Amino acid sequence: MSPLDDSQQLAAQLLARRWLPRSHPLVKRALIDTELWNQLGARLAGVGLQLVDNVHADHIAVALMRPAESAVFGESGLAANNNLDIPRDGVALLVILWSLIVLPKRQRQVARSDAIHAGQGEMFATDKPMPQAASVAPLISYRSLLADFGDQLGKKLRMDTNLKLLERHGFITRRGEDIAEGPLLDLLIDYDLLAPRILDGALGDVLARAGHPVSRPDEAEQQDIDD
């Protein structure tokens, strides 16, 4: 058997692991090598999958292409609120965690990127490095989450069960008593679709009343730059 080429290796690893860090040597190559990136995309497309990448995230992942969803999940699956069998209170918990982690993270990434860009001068005006997610994503205290939202999310037993489910699916990671961004939290949830619904909707008010106000990235405060 002939050895795998780079696109085959990447495709195989993504299928086996579901996500890979952007710091992975082959991923780093693919991100700057258009030919390798296109080859990888073509290989995945051949089995109904697509690459999921986001400059604000520290990983890349794979997801089903839209035409493949009906073949995999059928009509009943497409009508569900998610295709991971996460219960409704688990989805609500996921949305809250996304709001508490990803929205502030985007604020800090944009603010720091703009600050770096401003210091580079005109020569590097098109180069705006994005701070790594791990360096700016906030940690969420489990005890605070339980105190602020436990009653709405089924209390401790249900919340613990759903946190384990979200961790198993790669949306979050646990660091002792803290909850951190997982590899898929900022990849598999559409920021452009969800952020306005939170910022301009009822959930934004709920979060603010619980002591977690959220705002748009362009409203990031100067203290985020100095953190």
C-alpha cells in the first residue's frame, strides 16, 4: 500500500478525531497552501463532508454538507432542534455558555487585533493578526453558572448531566471548577446568525439581569486591550 499524501492524512485524522488544532503541522500547512486546502476539501466533499474553519477559533473541524443531512438524519432529524440528541435544556445551556464565552472572546480578539494593527503602521495595514482563542476566552465559574441559571436549567442534577454531554461533544472543556471553550464551540454555531438574536433579543436582557451583560465586538472596552 502506498503511503498517504498530506490531504489523505489530514482527512483521515479529521474523520477519526472530529477536530484538529490550527497548530497541527499539517493544518498549519493547509491554511497557507491553497492547493492542499482544496485537495482536503475535495476529499471530504466526496463523502458528504465539509471543512469548518474560523479565524476566531483555535481548531478546524468537519461537518455534514447540507445535501448530506437528509440522507443521514432523514426528515425527522432535520426537523429536530439539533442532530446530536442534546435535550432542550442542554441546548439552552449551550446557548448561554456560547454567549458567556464566545461573545466576550470576540470582543477581546477584535480589540487586541485592532490595537496591534494600529501599532504596525501603514506598511502592514493588511496584516491584522487574530489573538488565539485560548488567550482571550473567559473561564466560566461552575458555581456562578449554577447560582445564576440553575433554576432555569433544571437545577444541579440536570445541569451536571448536560455539561457532561456538551463536554463529550467538544463544545466545552472543564478545568476544575471552571468551564472553558471547547474545540467546537466557535465552529459549529453560526456567530452571524446567533449573535444578533442574543444581543438584540430577550436572552441579552436575561444575561444582563444575571450580571453577565454582553455587547458587540465593536463596543469592547479599552480594558480588554490591557488584560
